Amino acid sequence: MSSNFTDAPESLVAFDIDLTLEEGRRRAEVVAALGPDWDPVEVLRGEQQAYALLYSGLDAEQRRVYAELVAAGVLPEPGPGHAAH
């Protein structure tokens, strides 16, 4: 089956839908649902702290496995926001 509209039966009409307005409305609803107290910087800071805590206190074997996973690209490189101790 061809995806070329010139091959479509005459009863079909090609049309475009511009979802720009709908996307703007959707984003506004998301921000409204988050509420006035939502602080994206604080949320990011909390995520960074959770990530650091997740990989803190690893024993030698766990650090070795962690290093292998980072080297393989499974986990992100340690750095800003990704502190592994």
C-alpha cells in the first residue's frame, strides 16, 4: 500500500491539523495542576540529592559494578547532580 496521497481514492481528502493551540492549553493545564508552590529548582535539587543518596555508601564490589555500568553507558557519568561516593 502506498502512502502517497495521489494514489488515494477520490473520496478521501488530505488535511492538516495544527495542534499548537492545544499543546499550549495542555502545558498551561499541567502548570496549573502543579500549583503555585511548585519550585522546579527545588525539585531538581531533591532529585540530585536522591541520586547521590542512592549511590552513596557502596562497598568495594558495588563501586566496581557501578563503575562498569557507567563505563558501559548504562548509568550516567558522575558529575554535577550525579555524585557517587
